[in-house]
Amino acid sequence: MLYLNVEHLRRCMQTLDSSLTFYRKAEPDSIDQEVFRNAIIKSYELTQETAFKLLKKALKAYGHGGKKLESIPIKTFCAWLLIMT
């Protein structure tokens, strides 16, 4: 049985959620809102990359090769998953 440590992914998702909350609470067009917007973008990118790496690790464990995985537009799939959760 494959064990994936998803704690880092959970932490990334919590950070993204917190950034969104702070952004919504910030004064419109303020520097704080801009800072939180940037945090949202970076948190999203890190969350997407972490999810991609975990998915890639899981697929490799089931016999899918690295080169084959790199050719799949999996990052688009991960982005869709994050939007749906």
C-alpha cells in the first residue's frame, strides 16, 4: 500500500485559505489587499506544485514512467481539482 504524506499539501491549502480570508477583510485598493493578493497567487502556485508532485509520486508507484507523466498536462488537472475543492 502506498503512503503519501499530505501534511505539506494541507498546510499549503490552509495558507491559501487564510490569504483569501485576509484579502476579503482588507480595505479595497489598499496596500494590505495587494499584499494578500500576492500571497494568494504564491500560495496557489505552491499548492498546485505540491499536489502535482504527490500525484506524480502516486502514479509512479503504480508503474507509470516519469517521462510519460511529464508529457501529461497534469498541472491543468491539478488546477481544476483545487478549484473544485
